[in-house]
Amino acid sequence: MLGVGTLINLAVTFAALFMLSQGADLAIAAAVHFSPAPYNVFLVAAFWRSPQRTTITAAITVAWLCLVTLV
């Protein structure tokens, strides 16, 4: 979850930064940047439904979701 989700978020963030550097509208770049947010929430929700999760890994997934949403 962390690997694939992070790679997707990095790629989309770089795409949004590239769009801004090429003169795209800020609203469009922000929409591109936040476009994987539903997928991120899905990943965390799917992890929370897993019966093998521990308290530490659950905390890591919530921290990851906060990090990729804010950055």
C-alpha cells in the first residue's frame, strides 16, 4: 500500500508542479495534485478492514494518509 500509493502520489505531484512551471492555472494544477485522494482513502480503508492489522501499522497508514494529503 505504501509503495504503490506513494509512487502514484509522487508522479501526480510532479505532474502538477510541471504544469505550474509551464504556466497552467493554479486551480487545474491543484485538481491534478489532489486527484489521487479518493484512491488514497480507498487504500487506507481497505487496510483498516484487514484482520491482520496491528495498532502500529494502523497508525502508520493514518500518518501516511495525512502526509500525502498535505504534501
